[in-house]
Amino acid sequence: MSSNAPIAALESVEVAYGDRVVLGPFSLRLAAGEIVALVGPSGCGKSTALRLLAGLEQPTRGAVTRTAARGETSVVFQAATLMPWASARANVALPLELAGAARGAARLEAGRALERVGLGGAIDLKPAQLSGGMAMRASLARALITSPRLLLLDEPFAALDEITRRRLADDVLTLWRETQPAVVFVTHSVDEAVYMASRVIVMRAGPGRTAAELALDAPLPRPPQFRTSAIFREAAERLAAELATASA
């Protein structure tokens, strides 16, 4: 396969539930190391597009292609989806153990992954003992422990307060810098999309289609004070205007 082949692509996909079309036609090509945000009104098919990329759903029409092999795609959902009976370390180690790693080696690596997300002191805590932000950090550590080539984030910060959201956005970008997976994330936040993505796709009200696409010419991870820069403010205003039009 060509080195220029996308990590993943949706080619004129449509998804219908009975007679109701919820997505499409919709197309997306995702390059290696690219971070793409999907924004749009509720019900426009953003999460459906993500599930297609994850292989959790099949299109009614169109094609989904992925060069990421088995085990090279990770998904983080809005809810942390941690096993409530297991420690943070056991939760994070699970993908390695399922891939055949010895339990001791997997849990040693899980401890290192939790250190990287600032949870080194919480490795033996269970999910009920973690704050919302801590649980999401554990989910991110679990998603990244296999060094995926494709990382899919479905509104992972939606239930968190603004300060925690901002910190986790920086955490994701810092972790992305280490291995640079291709990333697609769904968000309702204009600021979050502009801060985290190299490209933002605005989807119109369902059935979801592309209404606009914005490229963000700024370095990733974002430099300090990026949110106060003219580039950020102008991009956020432009994206908000496109989103308002797509939601009309």
C-alpha cells in the first residue's frame, strides 16, 4: 500500500436506520499524524462517523478503509468505561493483556502510562475513587498504551468542568507529540476544536454532511497563551459562524 495512503477514510458513506438517513453522503480522509475535529449540531452524525472509523458500525452505503491494523485503533468515549472492580493499573493494562502480554509486564507498563498522565499516585485506586478528570486520564492512558496509529475521541471532556477540560486538552496534545497517532475527535466546543485540531470539519444538521472545512495553520501542541492570540480568536469566530450556518 502507498505510503501516501490515508490512515483511515470514509468514502461517500451513508448510514440509515430503516427509512431514516442519519449520516451522509459524507467523506473524510485522515492522514498519518493529523488531528481532525468534527463539530456540528446534535444529531448530525458526528458520533456515527466516529463509530464507522472505529469499525463499530458498518455503513449502509459507501466504503470505510483503514490502514491501521488490528490493535492499532483506540477509542475513548464520553464516559470513562473503566472496569469498576479493577484498579487503575489493571484497567490500563487490559489492552496489553488481551494482546497476549504477560500480566506482570503489562501492569509494569500500565504504571508507566499512568505516570505519564499524572496518575502515578493513583495506580491502585478503583474508578469510584477517581475524580471525573482522573478517570478520563486513566481512559486516555489505556487508549494510548498500545501506541495506536488511530485514536478516536467521542466528546471525552463533555462532562468535565472548563478548567479540567483545558488541562486534558493539553494532556492529549502532549501525549500525541510522543507517538503522533492520527486523531479524530468529536466535540461541541468551538474553542476546543480550534485549540486541539489541525483541521476542523463542520457538519450540517442531519443527515450529516460536510458544511465547511477549516485548516488551522498553527503549531501542535499549541504554544503557551495560544488562546489569547489573534489566530485563535479569528479561527474561533470563523468556526462559530460556520457552525451557526450549518445549524440553521
